[in-house]
Amino acid sequence: PPSRRSPPRRPRGASGAMDYTGQWLSELIYYVLCILAGLIGWIWGYIVEDFFVTVAVWAAGAALALVVCVPEWPFFNRNPVKWLDSIPDYGDEPPPAATTAAAAATPAAAEAPKGSSHGGKSGKKSKRRS
């Protein structure tokens, strides 16, 4: 059986996981920063007539977006998800309540209609009118 190890610890200062709303906000900030940096870079590069300026400003905006959006900052976890409690592990055998309920339901569910082994159909062909 697999060993039960505790999950890896987060480094000090890490705020925790990013919630779903935080993921949406991070993606929105990323798009806005990249588009703004691209527009500013394009306009500035057009004015000075240097394509390198356009690429450099866009790269600086992408680096800023990376620093803002990738780490799990605390403001990305304002709506944490509340998960259900974990189900206990019973190994290879089912839990006691499920075993008792299944045993009680088996005789009633196993009864088949009398005189038939194929689900209660009589074997007679029905006459269809065409």
C-alpha cells in the first residue's frame, strides 16, 4: 500500500492557494497589462521610429505581469473554497453501513417474475397492424 505522507509544506510567507475568483482576476490583470504594454510600446516605438523600443516596452510589461500575476498574493484568495470533509479510508473492504444496506436489499432486488427468465416478457409475438 502507498505510504501516507503529509503534503509538502509551503515556504514561509506563502499565502495559500489562489481561489477561483483570484484566478479570474489574475488572468484579467495579465491581459490588461500585456495589452497596455503592447499599445504603449507600439505608440512610443512609432514616435521614435525604433522597433526595439516597442519590443522592450512590451517585454517590460510582460515581466511586470509575471511578477503581479504568477505568485499567490493574498488578494487573490479573498473567496476561499470551503471543501467537504474527507471520507475515511476503509482499505479494501466497504464501510460497515454499506455492507448492511446491500445485504438487506439483495433478496428483494433479485426476485424475477415467475415463469420467465428474460425479464417478464411472455414470449408471444405481438400482432402489429400496418
